[in-house]
Amino acid sequence: MPHKNSEMLATATSIRVDIWRLQQKKQKAEEEKGDDSFSDDGFDQQEPLHSFSRFDDAVTAIKLREDGQVFLAGDKLGTIALYELNQKIKLREYKN
């Protein structure tokens, strides 16, 4: 079942994949207090929930499952891997 309280986002930079939970601003009053931990786009700035750097080459594609439990990542060498987020384990790997 998809997360109803949050949105998740997966990003890739070279051989690293980060998984983020984006949380909307809680109250407009916090923004008015000058709390600069908020960005202009309405989402909190924060550290990633999970980071993975177990790839042999640059990651070129990511697909995060709607329930936020697993993701697929493909790299430049043609390897596709399925990862479980909470335990940070590789479930399967398909090599080109």
C-alpha cells in the first residue's frame, strides 16, 4: 500500500542512489519565523533516508516502488539490481 502521509523520491549521482522522504511544511507560521530549514518549493530540506553506493558504474535509471519498500537501479554497464530499503540488501541482480 502506498505511503499516504509522505512522498518519496530516489535520486542518483554517479554510483550513489539516495532515497528521500519529502515532507510538506507543517505550518506557515514556522516559515514566517525565519526558519531557513525550509526551501522555497514548500518542502523541508533534509538528509536522505537511505543511501546506496554499491554500484560498479554510474546509475542511469531508478524506479522506486510505490510502497517505498524496494527500488530497481540500472547502471551504465547494463546491470539491473533490486534492493530492499530498510535492511539495505540486494535482493536480485541481472547482468547484461
